[in-house]
Amino acid sequence: MNIDERQARLLKLTSIDFRSTEQFVEEPFIVSRAEGLYYWDTEGKRYFDAIGGIFAASLGHGHPRVLEAMRRQMEQLSFAPPMHGIADVTLDFVERLGSVTPENLNFVKPFSGGSESIEAAMKFTRQYFKQTGQPEKYKFVSRYQGYHGGTFGAMAASGTGKRKTPFEPQMGGFLKVFSPTYYRDRFSCWEECNRFCARMFEDVILSEDPRTVAGVIVEPIGNTGGTVTPTDEYFQILRQICDEYEVLLIFDEIITGYGRTGNMFAAQTFGVTPDILCGGKGLSSGAVPLGAMIARENLGDAFYGSEAEDVNFAHGHTFAGNPLASAVGIAVIDEIVDNDLAQGAQELGVYLVDKLRGLEKYGVVREIRGKGLLRGVELMREGEPCPELGVALKKTALDNGLVMRIDPLWFAVAPALIVGKDDIDELYGLVEQSVTDALAVLD
């Protein structure tokens, strides 16, 4: 698309996430409106949004139920004083979110997004152990290739080197293990590889001294590693390890939460309940900034005490529990539950995988991973990794009116939960055309 001098000048006065501004000015993508499964750029070209913006628009863009909830709440109350009180609708949100979480994960602290929720979980964990007589517990173990957010604590827990090195040195107390895909070629089967990788958490905890380790942080499905999807047993082992060494298990469900994997949460998909669950993105369908840290109720009890004892969670944000965002969150949860969209994601996810297997005839698919309506395709060519294919695909996809997550070695699609089979057919057609165009560029 074309841009004028003013737009080019303004682009130099801001930045695009993880993109070269110089390159973006040469090949810009500026959107002007969105509806349902589609974006339109400033020239009127339509794009199929295959990842909900960035895994956020879980109900598509401009969902009527979400917009109506926003309108009603704006007329009632759009901000409440966070250091003096709480909005009634925020209490409604706490109750509604707690009603769909697994087991007794119902201590809810709302925030403005995923990074804030992760930061809160780590601060909550450290303070919890200080208040319960184990102040030496402060370290966190996470995974290389994992991504937990752009703030300093979340970044320290992340294992994405290029996104971290400009800001080093990082915060101390954060340790890493490798994801199962890193070792998969060294084992005879995927299951055995996952057992080994899960046990690495125990090795690190023991080597660091369990008395100093506070938490394990993982994404149930690792996005930046290429939709890394461990086995159910992997998470069962993590749960056992955390229980044995009094370590809190934290699930980063910022991408996997809210119906995406075929259940309300990936914790239910994999059959393991963490101690703390963090969410964001799809919780508001991308309409307003919203996230939440959700902990076991008994952990929350440690923060309930008298003013004289100064017992409280020493953490807050101006827009945490915002009334407008709370109303939107309730509407999104209600829509998912009322229309059984999580079950729909499970069924349509199978259909989506069947369609994506159509790419195998081009010799570009090493593996298709994921759950529900969160799927990733690892790319190859002639049996070898081919980053040039991913680079070419980034351009051909946009040229064909397709927005999806593309890494040089893989791509991911996660259409809104309102998608139907006809929409998936359209999505696959755009993917296939973009892949064949990318192959033509390489040839």
C-alpha cells in the first residue's frame, strides 16, 4: 500500500513492535477499520485476520455483545478510585471469572494486560513466601523460547534472546531450561523427550537449593518457540515436582486462555491445575486492555489480615480492575460459555488441522502442532529448516490479504472463536496461495 509524506514522517516518530521502521515505511500496513474476521487498510483492501490481531480478538472485531457491554458501562461508570474502593462491576467480574476457572482458582486480581498479570504473579509469589515464613524463596524457573511479556520481570522470565539483549543485564533470580522441541531429535519418541525435559526443572531446583526456588513459569503451549505443545504427562510431572519442593506452578495463559485450546483454559485441556494462572489478550476480545492474575484461594488467604499487621498485596495499577474493562470481560466470558465456543474450538481445530495438512504436498511441513484453534506449522524444505521460506511468506501473506504470525521457521494461525468451516476454508486457501507464492519467490 502507499502512504503519504505525513504518514511516513509520523511513522518515524513512533515504532512498530519488533519491526524495522525503515523496512516498514517501505512496505507499510496501516489499518483503518475491522469487523468480524477482517481488517481493512486505508486503501480499502480487506485482510483475513488469522490471529485475532495478536491472539487477542477472541470473538472477532466489533462483537455486538462486547460493544453493548461497553456502551452500558460507559454510561454508568468508566473509572473507580483504585486506592479507595472498587467498582461493583469489578466484583461481578471477579465472581464471573472465578466461576469458569479450574478447581479453586478464584482469587482474582484484574490488570490492564498480560505483562502486568505476569509481573503480579511473580510479586505475589515472592510476597507469599515472605509472609508465610520462607523469605529465602525468590527464584523462578522458566523455559528458553518462552515469552511472558515486555516488562522487566516478565522479560527476565522469558527465554527469547534477541528480545532481551538490548536491555541487559536482566534481573537476577531467573533460571531457564530448554523446551521439548530443543531435544526432540535426541530421543526415540516425543513422550520420552517430554519426560526428560520436565525432569530438567527438578534438576535445576535441586541444583539451586529448593529452599530458594519460589516458582515455575510456563506457557502451556509455547508461542514464540513455534506453538510448542508438550504432552499431558509433561505437566503432570511439573505439578508433582512443584508439590514436592513447595514451588508454585504458574501458567502463562495469555494466549491459550478463554476457549482457545478447546476448553476455557489450557490447564483444563492438559488436565493439570496450576497454583496461579495469568491471562490477557482474548479476555476482552481485544476491545480494551484487560488481563488477570488468578490464584488458588488459599494463597489469597495469606494476604488477608489486619491493618495493624500491614497485611495486603503490596501491588497495584491505576487501571487494574477498571470498570469498563470488567464489563467487557464479563461479556466475553458469557459469550464463550453461552455459545459453547470452547467446544466449538475443539471441533473446528480438528477441521483446521485437516486443512493445513494440505500443505504437505508441497514438502514444506515438518510438523503441525497446537490445540483447538491455536495451531502452528513448522516449515522446512527438502527435509531441512528453511528460514528463507518464512521470510518470503511474511510478504506474500500480506500481499494476499492474510494476517498471521510468521517466524522464519514456522507460522501460526488462531482465528477468532466465531469462525466456521467456510471461514477456515477461506483461511486455508489464503495460506496455501501465500505458501506457493513464497516458494515461487525462492525458485
